[in-house]
Amino acid sequence: MTTPAHIDKIAREYAVTVLGFPTVNVIASSSSQARARAWREYQSYDDRCSFKKFMSICRNISLTKRDFQQIAVNGKPARLLPGESLDQNTVKFVYAGTDVVMQAHQLECCAISVER
């Protein structure tokens, strides 16, 4: 089973650094979307923080070098999030062509080999 080439162009992992906080990793399709998702997560700490204020304390955003493992979930091509394992009870992944993080039971997932 081969994986479509476009799967590598959608979901990526970005490292976002905010003043006074450790770096967090965010799954998004672009750096702008990663910044917006980090702002939404930051709002659990300070729900009165506007996006403009967040932009002033957001220090760095960069693409991480970690790879997504290619898997199949219910027969559909997907990618396992970095740091996740197929040995866990629930597995976090993204389907091909999306950047929406989903979860599945480990029995619904299987590793696929990539032909190069």
C-alpha cells in the first residue's frame, strides 16, 4: 500500500515559544495557523489575552525536525503524531490531506511500509 505524496504537505509540527513559558509543539498546516492555535491554548491560562497582545509575547515559531510515522487507520492513510506509539491504548494521528488531530484505538491502526 503506497501513501499519496500530498500527505507530507499538510500537517506539520511547529515549535512555538511564548515569553515566560516553555516551548510548545503545535500541529498545523502553516506557521500562521500554528500561531493561532498556540494563542487558543494560551487562552486557557489568560482568557483576556487578545491576539494582538499574544503576538507581542510570541517570540519564535519554527518547524520541528521530527517525522510523522505513516500508518493506516481503518484502511485510510494517516500519520502518527511525533511522540505517539502504536503500542498505546489510544493513538493521536492526522488523516492524509488534513491537519485535524484525531484519536483512534490501537486496534484500528496499523503501520504501513513506504516504498521509495
